[in-house]
Amino acid sequence: MKTISTSQLRSQTRSLVRTLTGGKSVSLTYRGHKLANIWPLKSKNGVGADDPLYRFHHLADKLAKPLTDREIDRLVYGG
């Protein structure tokens, strides 16, 4: 697990985001003491940024009738 300080967090946020999107956890310290652990969501619930649900709005049609949950699942995840 990578460790960063709160001051590094402020100056290197982009690096932290890259680490998390890469699936790695980060330990955050403040004045040399462990403050928190930050985990990427993908490792917690299995949903990644590439999940089709995040692109669902591209499938929407403003004039179409509402879909049932089952129809939405079939469109997004197949089957």
C-alpha cells in the first residue's frame, strides 16, 4: 500500500487518482501518524469506471416509454 502525507495529497492529487484508478490502496498520514486508508471503489463493490451503467445515458431516447428494471439490465449487461 502506497503511503502519502496530507501535504502530498494537496500537491499530488492527480497522482493519487491514478493510483486509485489503478486499483491500488493508499494510506494517508498527518504529521507522521496514520490518518486513513483510501481504497478504490472497484475493489469494494466490483464496479469500475468502465461499467456499462456509467454509459447508460448514451442509450437513452427522450421520446421512448420508460423501461422496466429487467429491460434496463438486458440493455446494459446483455442477455
